[in-house]
Amino acid sequence: MPVIEANSISINYLLSGSSDGDLIVLINGLADDLTTWDAQVPALLKAGYQVLRYDNRGIGKTSRPSGPYTAELLADDLHALLKHPDLNVSKFHLLGVSMGGMIAQSYALKYPNGSREADGLEMRSLSLCCTYAQPTPFCSRMFALWADMARRMSVQDVMRDVTLWAFTVPFFRNRTEEMEEVEEAMRGLEMGTEEYLSQLNVIQKFDSMGALESLRMQGQGLGGLEGRNVLVLAGKTDILIPVVLSRELAEKVEGAEWATVKGGHACLWEFPDDFNKAIINFLDQHRISKS
């Protein structure tokens, strides 16, 4: 896979599909590399989209400089990647899941369409999946526990525990082979404690509530978009980032579309067909070719 030097790091990325299709950029969650989207890319390509996915700093084949990291820093990485001449990006759709949804919000807040900071890039739609505007005490306590577990045990042990809360009970009961594959992948995760804690800081410190409320009061759309160009999506039974927090995020973005799909926090893996259908239905409403 190709690597681009941008924002003082090397960013590993994978671009798939024809340049004739709208470009959708996918942002991974905590401790996930670009293979996160293996169950989405075929459906997106079949629907006529070009797909750009990449490893955030701290994971995969992207650089792993000392942290801690912030959502704004990772949004800067994304902007530098999109501006690189090798990619020749001008218009794109943006989708982030979990931590990726926080990075996507930070990108939309810092690089809104039409601003000097956007530097000519135009975001056509924004999809925020299984994410929130602020962690609240519930998530903050959970994340503090993850940090303690990573230090005292290992990152791999933390991620094995996370799978218990990300998937549904029927998945453990009826899809044993797939569950074993997930657990094996967690045991083999190539991520050290320092990189994990650096990424964990992103979700611990992220809070867009004030910025979103300010935009709402001013009648401005997130990222310079009309509200209808923003989708907030959650797994119906998500207990890791509780659905109520995703719903609160949707309510802070004027006119945003709200949707739920089968499953919990791992809905994009456990029920990819439902997730893909919801995303593609939304994207199709905002294709560049339709404007």
C-alpha cells in the first residue's frame, strides 16, 4: 500500500475504485487500522463510489510518534493527506466511526467548506457513526479503566474485553467461528501501550458540544454543510457508546438525519449489510453528479 509524507508523518492509505465515482473517505476508530472497512468497501465500490481509507497515526503502517494525540491533530493529518497532490482530491464525502466520528467532527469544525482553512476542498456529506459530541461520566469512567488495563495487562487484553461489549449476545451464541476470528485478531493486534494511550486520549478529551451549540445558535451547519447533508447513525443496541449519546449529537446538528441499524458498537462488522445499506442510501442523496 502507498505511503504519503504529510503533516510531518508517513500516512499509509489505500485508494480503491474508479475516479469517475464520488470519493468517500473512511476514518477508523480506536486501535483499528484501515482493514476496519473490509466489509464496507465492496458494497461502496459496487454502488459506484471511489473509496479512500488510511491508518491513523499510532496504528498500522502509519507513523507512531509520541503522543498524546487529539482529534484536532488527527483531523490535521487527514487534511494534509487530502491536500497531497498524489491524491488530487477536490470534493469528497466523509465518514467516521467511533473515534473516527470524533476526528470527522473536528475536521468539519476546523476545515468547513468555503473557509480559508479548507483550502479549496469541498466536503459533500458527513456521516458520524457510533460516536458522540462528549463522553459524559459514563464513558469517561470506562476509558479510564481501559487505560489502567493497558498499563497493568496489555492493549491486546483491553481489546479482547472491548469485543464483549461491541457485539451482541446472538453473535457470541450463533456465530462462533467469526467470534473466534475476532478474538484471534485482538490477541495479535500490533499496537503498543504508548500508541494505544496516545489514541485513547483522543476520545477521553474530545468534546464538541460547545462548538456545535454555538453553530446551532448562529444557524450555521457543521462543516459548512446544510443539516440534511449530515447523518448521525448508531447501532440500536450500542452500550459502548450508548445510543443516547449519539442521539444527543444528532440533536445538536440542525437538520441532521438520524438513523439506527441492527447491532451494537460493532454493527459495521456484525451486520454489514444493514450498515452499508443505510450509508449508501444516505450518500446517494448527495452524489456530486446530482448537484
